[in-house]
Amino acid sequence: MTDPVTLAFDTSGPFCAAALLRADGHLVTRQEDMTRGQGERLMVLLEELLESEGVTWADLDAIAVGTGPGNFTGIRIAVSAARGLALGLNVPAIGVSGFQSAAFGMDNVIACIPAPRDQAYVQVLVSGADPSPALIDLNDIRAFPDVPVQTKPRFCGPAALDVATAYLGRTLSEDEIAPQSVSPIEAIVRIGAAQSHATTTRPAPLYVRPADAAPSREAPPVILP
């Protein structure tokens, strides 16, 4: 059985990342670090990636996109692009959260993503726990979501060490941190490919926290219902 040809991209942080999974299972990824300009760079990067692999837009079977949490404008750029491409190409668009990509291939974990101002986004992916994403203050961990005592989950994701240290209040052992086996963009494209035949919901931004008071210098794309 061949893989669905899946194009994935993510601009939820200070980067522009893309991945292409071909039908033969070959995977190629690209990431360019940048604090601004993702909106101008994204489509050019996707064109370059497809051309380098001899794949056309018409060859695609699915689109996968990182939905955050992260940078508000960056998330809207990627989600808007994914919806537009999916509509124009008549293929499904699959939204993949940063928690899903951080926890790819794992269970019984707490997925942790950096947030501004000594904060972090967390999602407790443990049986019996409330899976609602939360924003926590690393200096005041009292608002941490409930974790069933008997589960003893590991922490995963780019903010795992900071969150785990604040939560446990001690030096961690190696078995308490779950290393990610693939890059976030590879996780996004593989999750998208696996869900391409089952999804019916269009991707939507995952913000977790309210928008910052200061408006962005770049007008974000409008997300239609």
C-alpha cells in the first residue's frame, strides 16, 4: 500500500517549515529560521520543495498543517494557506497541533510547548486526565492541570525540561523525559498522512491563550468559518 502524497507546513514559531511525504515513502523536510516574513516565504518554499522532488500540486493527496499553539499571526498564515490549497486542489486538510507533534509515537505523556514570558503550553495526554490544553506560569505552577497520581507520565516536547523541573521541583531522571524521535514537521506530515482518509473537519488555529494586547505589524489572514 502506498502512502498518500502529503505536503505539510508549519509557521507557528520563528521558522518556516515544510515536509513532503511521497507515495513511495520517501520523506524530505526543510526548515528556515525567521522571526518575520513567513507569509511571503511560505508558498515559495513549498514550490521549491515540490519542484525539487518532481512533484506537482496536482499529485498531492493531502495537506497537513501545524495549528499551534504559538505565534498568532504565524498560525493564521499556515492555516489559511492549508484551507485555500485544500479547497483549490480538492484534497483534505488535516490540522495537527504542537501537542500532537510533540507526542508523536508516544502515550502517557505531558506535552510541553514554550510560551512567552516564562510560561508554557501543556496538554496532559494520560488516561483519565482532562486533555484540555492549558497555559501555565513556570514561576507559579499551582495552576498545573490535574495529573492522575498513579500514571507517572513522562514529559515531552521542546519545553519538557523546563515544565518538568518546575512541576516536580527537583532534578529529573532520564526516564522522566521522553525524547522526540522525529522533528516536529516530520511528525506533522506523518500524522496528516495517517489521518487523511478519516478527517472531515477543516483545520483551525489552536491559540490556548488570548491574543496579545499589542496588534501585530502584519495583518493576519482572515479565517472563514
